[in-house]
Amino acid sequence: MKKLLVTAKLFNGRIPFRIIQRGRVLAEGTFSGKCTECYSRIYEVDASDEDITVECNAGIVSATLLHGRIGLSLEDAGK
């Protein structure tokens, strides 16, 4: 399993999106409401390191497969 970071730029309304890899949907959803700064969601997906495609009519959604752990290590959290 990998982490998939999906980010929307500024928006107002409903922004549906789909993230696809090799013809298979990894994540699908809708950002809705009003956002005055970038907003992200993280999904846990069964994906490879191959290219992914973002389907979004508004053109304001991006996606990135993350490698490694997300968050602070216990050592860094204590600083």
C-alpha cells in the first residue's frame, strides 16, 4: 500500500476528481465548499510506481504518490 496525496488549489463550489493508474481508479471524490488556500487529502491506495492520471474538469487538482513514511519520527517530534 502507498500513500496518495491529492491537492486542490483555491476553489469555490464542487470539484469532482478521479485518480487513475493503468486504467484503474485509485481514488475518487469531490472537494466541495470554499477554500482560500491549497487543500489536501491523503488516501491509502494499492498502487505501483507507474504514472498516475488526474481527471478533473476544473484542472485544479494534482496528485502525487508519496514514498516513505508520512509525519515526524519520534526523534523529530521531541524537538
